[in-house]
Amino acid sequence: MSGTKLLQSIHSFLRLESAGGILLFAAAIMAMILANSPLSGIYSAILETPVEIRVGPLEIAKPLLLWVNDGLMALFFFLVGLELKRELIEGELSKPGNILLPLIGAIGGMLVPALIYAYINWDDPIALRGWAIPAATDIAFALGILTLMGSRAPTALKVFLVSLAIFDDVGAIVIIALFYTEGLSTQALIIATVTIAILFTLNKRGVMSIAPYIFVGLVLWVAVLKSGVHATLAGVVMAMFIPIHNAKDPDSSPLRALEHDLHPFVAFAVLPIFAFANSGINLDGVSLDFVFHPVPLGVAAGLFIGKQIGVFGFCWAAIKLGLTELPKGSGWLGLYGISLLCGVGFTMSLFIGSLAFEHAGEVAFDERIGIMMGSIMSGVIGFLVLKIACREAHGDCR
């Protein structure tokens, strides 16, 4: 791929992510309006609608909300896996010099928010299950806010944000696999292992057609769903076996083609539907005590305070120690603004929250309030800081 084509691809990606972020915000606002209107009963009834698929003795029966969270989000994680593989093999993350700063920032951006949340909720075992909620970053929202800066925002900062978010997503995948997996089924895990072996064989034999991978991937998704491991992880595993290079046609890449085709559907359908299904917070009876409950307070503090301390602090230390350097064309204030934007957790935070308290029953808190508060504060203040940084660097930033 030529340099011009690669640059065009990056610009197209950024435009898509920013537009997707705007649609995400609109879907979340619509859910909030419906959940607090006379139509709230209809909104809840739609999400609770039972949906069942049966093939012989195999049955998958879930309310519509869980089909969104377990099914549609598997497509999102599949796309994350495709992007990760491409970046590691031929993208920005294939260059060792470009990996260290966002990797260190991602580690700090996951560790510090989790510690802040755990400190606030240490005495409550149920609340403590949500420790990973503020560790997440929503790339669509964060990039959407950064894109509002216009062309004056350094491209290196955009690349840094995208790279950090990819590492953040990998961290979220590991957290889900290790800490939000219960009641493992040996039989289902064996079937999942067999499907992975088949995917590996397809890849090694040079099968370029996507159809066999999709078919085996669906079987893998069902097996993982039944195994007790969260079904979305099947999307990441499947993505690792999609071939990126075509030996017979060097100009053709099954992975890039699939990523290109899947991006609009995920950005403009999957993520907005997820936001619509999970953002409907009923504010009836919500008081300050409810808002400042340790769970939403821990989430908000983790996202707004923890993310900026973790990302900026770890990056500052790495740069001062001479391990890496600032992104080209940016200063400390620009890096701090990006660190603030990383506190926009939204989609991934909502997703981890749904896993953390899936079996908690009736509880006296709603983690989504904290996600909203932390994400809004991080987004607004991050944007203002970046505007100031841009004005100092260029004298204008439209």
C-alpha cells in the first residue's frame, strides 16, 4: 500500500470514528429521553423481549438486551481483533518506536482508575466487582471529540490516541476473560478448542475465502457462549485467523477488505444500538445520595481523575526517563488533553458494567450514572485543554 493510500485510509478511518461517536451520543440521549418519558414502559419491554433460536437440542434463549450485549458486541470485538492484527503486522504498532508510549499510557490508564475505584469501594464485595469499569476508553467518542479540533490537531496525537485505545481494548479483553467468566462448561470449551484448530488449519492452508471462517466462527461463538466465557471474546479469537496477505494477489487482503466492509456497520449500527439499549437510566427518584453512592462516585472519579493521572503520569515518567518521546508536533499540554479524553469510557465502560453486576440482583446504585458523569467531564475539559494547546501552538484552532 502506497503512502498516499495509507494516509487516505487513516483519514477515512478518523472521519468514520468521529461520525460514529456523534451517532453514539445521539443514541444515548434518545435512550435517556425514552427511559424518562411516558414511553419508558415500551422501552423496557423492547429490551426484555425474549428471543429464542433452537436447532434440535441446541437452544439459545435470551432477552433482546443480552442478544445485543453478547451477539452484536461480538462483532465489535471481532473488528477490534482485525484492527489489532493489522496494526501489529503492518500498521503503526509494527514499529517498535511507536508502541512504547501508548502502551505505557494504556497501562497507567487502566491501573490508576481501577485502584481509585477499588479504594472507594473496598468495603463492599458486590460493589468491588465493578473495579474494571473506569479502566476502559471509548475510542469512537474520544476521536469524535478530537476531530472537532479540526485539521490543526497533530496527526501524531490522533495516532497516539488510536494506539492507546487499541491497547486499552486488549486490556479489557484480558480483564473480561480472567475476571468476568463463571461456571465453565468442559464440553463447550472442547468444541471451542476444535473450532479454533479448524480456523488455524484454514489459515495455514491459505484459504482466502471469508465464508469458511465466518461459518466456523459462528460455531465458535455459540460454543464460547455456552462455555461460560463471555461470547464476545470469540470475535477477537476469530479475527486472529483471518488472513491479511493473499499470496496469489498481493494487492488483495481478506482482512483489510473485511475490516473495510465491517467498519460502517459497527460504527453506525452495532455501537449506537448498544448505547441505546444500555444508556436508558430512569432518573425518577434519583437523589444526591444516589449520585454520590460509592459505585457511581468511584466510576466517575476513576474515569475523570484516574485516567488523566494514569495516562499522563505514566507517559511523563517514561519520557523523563528517556524511554520514549512526545508525539511529533505536540507538547505537554496536548498530551495532557489527550489523557483527559481517555476518560471518556462510555461504550466499553457500559459493557464491563453490565458484566460486573449482571447477577447482582436489585442494588441501590446505578454505575451508568458514574459512567455518564466521568465521561462528560473528561470529554468537555479534555476538549477545552486541547483547544488551548492548539491555540498556543498555532495561534488559532478552528
